[in-house]
Amino acid sequence: MFQNLSERLEGAFKNIKGEGRITELNIAATVKDIRRALVDADVNYKIAKDFTDTVKDKALGSKVLLAVNPGQQMVKIVQDELAELMGGTEAELDIKGSPAVILIAGLQGSGKTTFSGKLANYLKTKKGKSPLLVAADIYRPAAIDQLTVLGGQIGVDVYSERENKDAVAIAQNAIKEAKTKNKNVVIIDTAGRLAIDEVLMTEVANIRNAVTPNEILFVVDSMTGQDAVNTAKSFNDRLDFTGVVLTKLDGDTRGGAALSIKYTVNKPIKFVSSGEKMDTLDVFYPDRMAQRILG
Ligand code: GDP
């Protein structure tokens, strides 16, 4: 994961690690290399610059110049700042209430339906919850089939109304169903489009207004880099979501989305998804991710 970024950062530290004497000059050179590595990983230039300005200030202010092992101290500063950039500490999922309602939104193909299944599986097996999956895609019958198959695999009930073309009513009916069947988390998989459009946004906003969810999770394909960040901004402006799910981290992703989303929309990444199987979901820990990036 983020192999190129890791290698580039390692390269950036190479000189400073080998130096007997560290000067302001070689701190500046290291910082410049870090900035290039971030931009190469598809981090927006302004974010990369802000990041490296902070690293430079901290390095100059924290007596790196006088430290016994300045190279290591510099790596530590970058690691801490990377964790901070990705949100600092992990963000908890709000699953209080009976039932708790989690609304899933994102573009078509982002991995929404797969994630809905994974989340239900996670809540069932790791949190002892009794989830109900809801297929609220009124445009694609195949999406209902897909969720039904996933539900079957993980042993979670799926609610759908094939003839109903009112997504808000389906969501409301599903919550009633959850109450009668003692399900304590309702996960609503909404329709997606290939690009952001008004009908889609209005529909998700209407569902949100009708069911007042505990969480609105925005699902985004991490392989799409800066596009992922722009899409996140559009969805957040409209929906004010509560968290981000980064999918396809098992692919050849450069890291830009993971590093930039929190900075751009000020919402935490809550989960990362890395595969098509139902157990490939992880809670997102910014500090562990930063550690991994710096190897
Ligand atoms: P939706 O249109 O947003 O509901 O997206 P889907 O859940 O149908 O996912 C689109 C495609 O991406 C499917 O072929 C999924 O199997 C695949 N997919 C979803 N999540 C992941 C992931 O984390 N890693 C990989 N490699 N593929 C994924």
C-alpha cells in the first residue's frame, strides 16, 4: 500500500539520516523532497506545502539540529504530522439507538454496496449487533440482487421493495421493519451515479431528512486520487456527512485521497476497505497508517 510514497519518503530521509552535522540547509532539502513525494502521491500542492511548512517549523523549532540522532527525530516529526493530517486519532462509529441508522452514499462503482455488506458483517461479528441491510437503489434492480447475495453470504437480512420507486418510503419502511424484528442497526445502501448530479443528491438528502441517521458515510474509491477529494467536497457540501470510507486500498493507489480528504472536508476517515471479500474491512487508525507509510 502506498509503496511509491513510502519509497520516496525513505529516499527523502536518506541524506539527513547519514549526515553527521545537520544544517538548516539540509532540513530544507529534505522538506522539499517530502513535498515532491506528496505531490507525486496525488496530494494537492497546497496541502503538500502546508504540510511541509509545518514539518519545517517543527524541525527547526524542536532542536533537531542539536539532537543526537537528527534523522530519526525528523522521521518522527513527519510521522506525527502525517497522522495529524489524516485525522489524528481514530473516529468512533455512532451506533447508539434502537435502531441506529447508517446511511451510505457515494458514486456508482465506488464500492458502496460491497462496503454496506462488510459493515453489516463487521457490526454483527465484532460488535454483536443485529443489522438490517436496506437496498434503497430504485434505479438498478441488479443493485438489489447484489445486496441480497451479500446478505446471504454473511447471514444478514436484506430489506427491499422491488416495485416501490420512492427511496424515502423504502428507508422509512425498513426502519419500521427493523423495530418489529428487533434489528438494532439499519444500514441503508443508496443509489449512486457515475457522476455527481442533482437528482442523486436530492434523493440522498431527502432520505437523510426523513430518517435522521446516526451516521452518513461517504464511500469513495481511493484509486481516483484528487478526484476522490473533489467528489468528497461536493457530497459534503450537500449532505454534511459524518465520515469517509476509503475503498480499494488493495489496488495500486498512490495515497493522495487518504492524505487529503480530512484536510479538505474536515471529516474523519472511519473505515478502509481493501478487497472484495466480506472480511476485508478495517477501522481507520491515522497513526498506524502513518507508521505504515514510513515503514
Ligand atoms: P457501488 O456501485 O458503489 O455499490 O459499488 P460496488 O460495491 O458494486 O463495487 C464496485 C466494484 O468494486 C465491484 O466489482 C466490487 O467487487 C469492487 N470493490 C468494492 N470494494 C472493493 C475493494 O475494497 N477492493 C477491490 N479490489 N474491489 C472492490
